[in-house]
Amino acid sequence: MANVTVIGAQWGDEGKGKIVDWLASRADVVVRFQGGHNAGHTLVVGNQTYKLSLLPSGIVRGTLSVIGNGVVLDPWALKSEVEKLTAQGVSITPETLQIADTCPLILPFHRDLDALREDASGQGKIGTTRRGIGPAYEDKVGRRAIRVCDLAHLGQLGPQLDRLCAHHNALRAGFGEPPIDRAGLEAELAEIADFVLQFARPVWLRLNAAKAKGERILFEGAQGVLLDVDHGTYPFVTSSNTIAGTAAGGTGLGPSAAGFVLGIAKAYTTRVGAGPFPTELEDAIGERLGERGREFGTVTGRKRRCGWFDAVLVRQSCAVSGVTGIALTKLDVLDGLDQIAICTGYRLRGETLNHFPAHAADQASVEPIYETIEGWQESTAGARSWAELPASAIKYIRRIEELIQCPVALVSTSPEREDTILVRDPFAN
């Protein structure tokens, strides 16, 4: 049985939580390998709705859930999320949750800096979630980070705090802010340390043992390929690599462990925050997609921008991330439309493009080339087999496959766990 790596093939918010939860029933381990609590996954199980930001989606099923070293960890957000899920009846123990002892921490001054920069950026705002993700990754690369393992050695933090304070106090002074309260920070870390350390492990050892035993590992990506710091719509991106290849470096497993790469894509397109969006619909249809799809960010509550399916972007995502198959979500949101458009290419200053250009100015200037598909009036909500789908819906799916040059492996027809059409089992490949 293969491992499976789940990534977003658009700008995030594609419905990865439900798909990972659905796959987790047959996985032995579920692993987060990048991002932080800026991610948002919503799981609907019967009458219960779970909103996850940092914890892997497998935690709701009791599947061993691992936070890999590629994640930046806010310890206070972790504690809050664990307490919230515990109150909903989810058992979270060191047997069901393990955190890489090399995870960098998001600290209060990271959140401060994130917000200060965004507020001062004027027209250069990128729509950050203000949760300190970017500054924490900067400190990791700058070799200033405090990591989970450091919480067990708080008395030896002096040199790291010297480096952190030297860097951040200069930045804070530039914004007219007081220096870091070093004593207060040490007290906060001492207070939270035991809670975090109960879950801390050298998870690469556990994961390599799982691989050796042939256990099924499900890698859960956050955000989407179009938000990748290298391959996304830079600078309107996240601060980590969101492609499937990051599963190796973000967990301590080799690249051969990635297995079946399942890209998640909505049957239309959404985006939160600033940045280019060629197929955005600022009209009644865009409003309809947003209302029917309940398009509000799980983490921020921000309204998502909505538009037609962009086959160019998804094809590009599949290529740079080595996607094996697509899970197409929210097909039911398109029910009742007379016609549905798909973007098949772009025009830029008279030239036809079959890829998304790299420069932000070109990205903002491209004009989508549309192909129109006949819609369907029947409901697809809750469908669990091809036989339950209207012929026009099947035609739409097949055309998407052709345009993105990648097969559809799953189709999701509602937020409910079981409302899924299985075309190709990722774990059986």
C-alpha cells in the first residue's frame, strides 16, 4: 500500500480537511509538514463541526497525528486548539499527537512584527493572517529561532535570546515600539513548556520506523501550491514551500516516501486576501458561488474571492508538485447554473499564454480565455457514485481532466465525510 501526500492545487481553502479526514480512516499516521496555524481545515462529522488550524486532520479519528519539523508552532495556539477539541470530545494524548522536537516556535513578538509590517505597507500589503508565520520562518532561516527542544533547556536560552533580541529590538525601534520584554518572554515560555514537551518527540525516528514497517503515512499539506514561496503568485504567497516535495524535508523522510500525490481543487476557484486572480467574478455569479460555497476563511473569517475554474493554474500546480490525481471538491456549488466557464489560457499584450507568468505585474494583467460548458439543473449534493451525477456534470469533470492533464481520483459533493465519489483509491497505488 502506498503513502499519500495531500496538497492544495489552488490558493488554499480547497477542502483538504475533509479529504484528509476521509483518507485518515485507512492511514496509520497523518503528518503536517509545513505552515502553521494560518492553515484552516473544517471537518463535518455528523452533527459535529471541527475547525482545525494547527493539528493534523487525523486527530479527530484518533489516528496518530504528527506535526513535522517543517511546521512553525505557536505553543499558545496549540494549547487553545487542543483544549477546544477536547471540549468537543476528541481525546488528544501523547499517544495520538506527536510534535517534532525541532519545530521552530512562533513567539508573541513574531505576531507583533507581522501586524506592524502589514499596517505600514500601504499598497504593498500582501494579506497576511498576522499570526507571525513569516517572521518565525525568517528567524528559522536566520538561525535565531527558539525550537521545541529548547523548552527543555530554558536555563540555557541566553545566547539565542541575545540573537533574537538584537534582531527584533532594532526592528521594533524602527516602528516606534518598545524592546522585547525578555523577562516576560522567559516567564511565558516557562509556563507553556510542560504542555508542549509532553508531545515532543524525534518524530523522524517514528516516521522512518513506520515507513520500514510498511505503515500507511498520510502527509497533509497546508495552504496551496499557488501560495508556495517559490512557485506561487509571489509576493502574495505564504512563507513556506507548499508543494509535495516539502513532505520530505518537513518530516525527516526521504522523497520516496511521498507516494501518491493527491492535489485538491475546487470545481471553481477562490482566493483569500490580496494578489492576482484572473478568473475572479465580481458579479452576481461570484456572489452566488460565495454564498452557496460558504466561502469564509476558517482561520480569519475573511470573505473569499470567487471565480471560474482556472485550468491553466491547476495544470501548473500539478506539474510543479508532481500530482498523481486530483480530488475535485464542492461540485454541488455549481448546481443550477445554465452555463459554466473554464479558463483555458491567457492573453497578455496580444500574446496567448498557456502558463501563468512569473512577474506580479504580468500576473495582474493577464486576461482569461474561456471555454463555456453546459451547466446542469439537477442536484449533485450528496452524490456517492457516477450514476448519481448528471451527464453535464460528468462532462465538466472530464473536460477538466483533459485541460489540467491529470486524472480526477475523487469527487466531493458535500462537506459530509461520506459524500465522496471514489474514482481511484490513492492508497491502492
